[in-house]
Amino acid sequence: MATKYLQRYRDGDRMNHWFIAIMFVMAGLSGLAFFHPSLFFFSNLFGGGQWTRILHPFMGVLMVIGFLGLFFKLWRDNVINANDWAWAAKAGDMLRGDKSGMPPVGKYNFGQKAVFWVMAVSLIVLLVTGVMFWRPWFAPYFPIPVLRAAVLLHSVAALALLFATMAHVYAAIWVKGTVRAMTRGTVTENWARLNHPLWHEEVTKGR
């Protein structure tokens, strides 16, 4: 019997996802160059310190714009409900290899939704604080103590985004068949039935 596939993401969504991923890597590496002197060598990837300082905020803005495209498409699917809290309560059993008691979930489970909202909040903080100390355009309008607080918040938000992205990538690799959704746009029907039964029921209803 031939394997049946379900469409999970359209081509435009996948292209946007990978654009965000590329901007994340570039903004992250350029940001690390200024995070600590020992990491300044990353600036060589962008033509030196001056070019890194110029390019970093633009890459950050492009990343936020790309994420906004996904956010407005996916935020409704990522609203956390009572069923998600029940799933979270059983997450420990799942991590130990026992999925038998996991409540059925829709398109996204609690972990995926949590990552989505951490990313959204982190990017908002990164954008606002980054604009505040973006020289020479906006920094002169803020006093030094405010700029220092903005730099600190910017660093904390960047770390939160990094950890959320690491969790996102790890989960995609850990759950076999997930990577296919963002490389080909489809998943097997068995994958959908096992990992997202409510979504599987929704997209196959009336077939």
C-alpha cells in the first residue's frame, strides 16, 4: 500500500521559515561578535567590525519581518488551551518513552506552542531594545542608563530566542518525520495520526 501524505505547510510558508532561519543565524553570529571580546572573530564573516555593526540591525529587522508573516498565519493555532496543560502534565512520561497517556493534540502541542510564544516575545523585545540603541539613528534620543538597560534586555531576549530555537530544532529531529514538513511541506498520514490526531481528524474529515 502506498504511503499517504498530508500537506502541513505551503511552499510560501516553508520559504519564509528558511528565510527566518538564515536571518537568525546571521543576526546571531553578528550579535555574538559584540557579546564578548572572545567572540569578536565572528565579525570576519561580515567584513570586519564596522560592517558587522552596520549589518546586524538590518538582519535583525528582516528576521522580525519574516516572523511576522508566520505569526499572523499561525497564532490562532498556537493559542494554549486546557488540553495543552493536560498534555504538559504528561510531558515527563513522553520524554521517558511512554506516549500511551498523552492527550490528543491539534496542529501543535504544548511544547511547540510554548516555543512559538517565547520566540514571539523575544523578537518583540529584541526589536524594541535594538532600535533604542541603534546608532546613529535612535540612540541619541535615550539617556545612557536607559540604553544600558536596553542592551541588557536585548542580551537576555537573544539568549531566550537561542534556547527556544535549540528546543525547536531538537524536537524536529527527535520526532522522526517532522523535518519533512519543512523540507517538502508534507507529512505521512501515520505521522499525523500518531503525533497530532486532532489535526489529522480535521484535515481528513469528509475525505
